[in-house]
Amino acid sequence: MKKLYYIIIEDDPESRDYLRALMMRFTERFELIGEATDGLEAIEMIQKLRPDLILLDIELPGMNGFDVLNAFPNPWFQVIFTTGFEGYATKAIRYSAIDYLLKPFDPTEMSNALDRVWEIQLGPDDGRISFLKRSLDLQTFDRIILPLNKVYEIILLKDIVRIEAKRGNYVVVFLKPEGQFLATYSLNHYDNLVRGTHFFRIHKSHLVNVNEIARVDGGGGGFVHLFNNTQLPVAFRRKPELIRVLKQRASPFDEDLE
């Protein structure tokens, strides 16, 4: 079986040792070929060894992980970011559909991330790193990269009507006017990603663009009706907050929601 070669770029000795130990569980598919502890060393090592995958710490001495990526305008490798901090940078990473691991590293999350790397194996830049570089310069996000079957699709958030959970770690993303994609990651992933935007989780299985809601049934629970004539269940405990959000966004809803 062909292996994918990887390097670890991490300045903290304990984190580096733990990453190395975790990766020993996956030696049938991944082989360690180098380790770097700062940005300059990392750039030289990537250029020399040409790995398939880099495990890249965001916080590095001298230059950060994004500076390392900027040294490669047309990257051929895949990336899994590692970091001890949540923030804008990790949100940009998620919007770009690039895997990242929070310290302390979780073995299950590592396994899932490596499975995705193994499934893709695209070689040349698939657009995610370029998208990430642009996203880091923005203050808000108006588009997302969806991981589909061995490809990635850039989608405007305003074009997403709703996202529906499917069995396993998959969702169906419904687009205007009538398109749809089967994408990886759970509905919880997308719920966390778009929280604070114009999306609302109306049910354990449904995340909806509130601008696409035409009507909400009165009383407890019931259904929401979209402009495309789709009818979806709304959970009883989520309905009061949904109505509050709709009233804040557009006064035409007021008459129907009293």
C-alpha cells in the first residue's frame, strides 16, 4: 500500500511528542519523514522533503503557520492545523474546510481528520488553502467551502436554503434555486460554523436560512414553510427563539407570529 509522507511542525516538545505517538497508530498509511520547530525550518523542510501532509502548529516562533503557507503559492500538500486557541483564525480554517486539532489532541478527531486526508489525496492545491489565505484578511464570511466526494465546492452562504442531517457524518445542503449537495461533517459542525449569521437550527435535523422562511405555524411546535414550498418540523423548545429572530429581521412576519 502506498503511504502518504508527513512532517510535524510544532515548537512545543510535549505536543510534538504526543502528536508523534498518536500518528504511530496510523503507520500503515502515513509515514513521518521530518519534524520542524519553527517557521523557517519548516519552509526549508517542506521544500526539501516535499511531504504529502503537514501537521502545522499555528503559533510558531518567528513566523506563524499562515506565514509558512504563504511561502507556497501553489501548495501540493494537505494540511491539518494544530492549535491551543479558538478564535478568528480557527473559524477561517473551518470555513475553508481544512482540518484542525485543538490541544490537547483527541485521538478520535485525529483519526477522522486523517481519514479525510486519505480519501482526498488530490496532490495539487484544491483551492482550500488559497481560500483560507483570502479569508484571513476578511472580517466576515460570505461563502464556505463544502467538502463533497473527493472535491471541494465554494458556495455563497446566501445561496444556501437549508442543511439537513443524514445518517452518519453527512448532511445534504440545499441551494437556490433547486441544487443540492451531499457533504461531509455533521449538522452540528455547520451549526457551530454559521452561528451568528442568518441561519437557525429549527430542529435536531434541520438548519435553515431564516431569509427563506415564508411562514411559521401558530401554537407550539408545528412547521416552518419556506418560499420554495418546503415544509419542515420546528422543535417546540426552539420555536420562541426562532420567532424572536424572525421579528428582529423583518416586520412582515409580525402579523403571522402573534
